[in-house]
Amino acid sequence: MSADNAIVVGKFLVNGKKAFSVVHFNAMDNLEYYRDQGDSQELQEFVHGVWNQGKFFLDEKEAWAYAQGEDRLCPTEYGLMVMDFSNISPMPNLVAFSRASE
């Protein structure tokens, strides 16, 4: 049986600046399902549902260091990954985190 999981750094754009959310992502095939459907609203809702639960960062190196620590604590089938979601509007919580950190 396959675990289909990874520690994933999600890259988003918030007001033209990079922001990151790190998650332990399970059932990765679900993301492909929503991408294949071609419904951008459903894909956005799925991405928001997963990455809104993550740990937020504005610095890519900090996000990557956190992800590496998570992978050492809980090794995954696919290890560490980066997924670019700059074409999807960021989650409201990530926007709020970004504004609070300015």
C-alpha cells in the first residue's frame, strides 16, 4: 500500500511578494484529480483547504529549513517537495500573516 505523502512547501504570491506554507501532504493524487478536472475554483478550494493548515513563512530559506525538520521527525514516501501555487489566490490566513509581518 502506498502512503502518497510528502512534506510540501507551497509557494504563493501575496501582493506580488512570495509567501510559503509548509504542510505534511497526504493523498497527493487528490491534487492531480483537481488539476485534471480543469475547474480552477475547485482546485483553489482544495489547495486552500490543505495549505491553510500549514505553517506560514515569508522567507523561503526559513520555510525550507522548517520542512527539512518536519521530514526528519516524520519521514515521508516522497520526502521534501516544492509546489508553485502562484497562479492561485492565496488563503486569507496567509494574506493576514503576510500583512502582520510587514
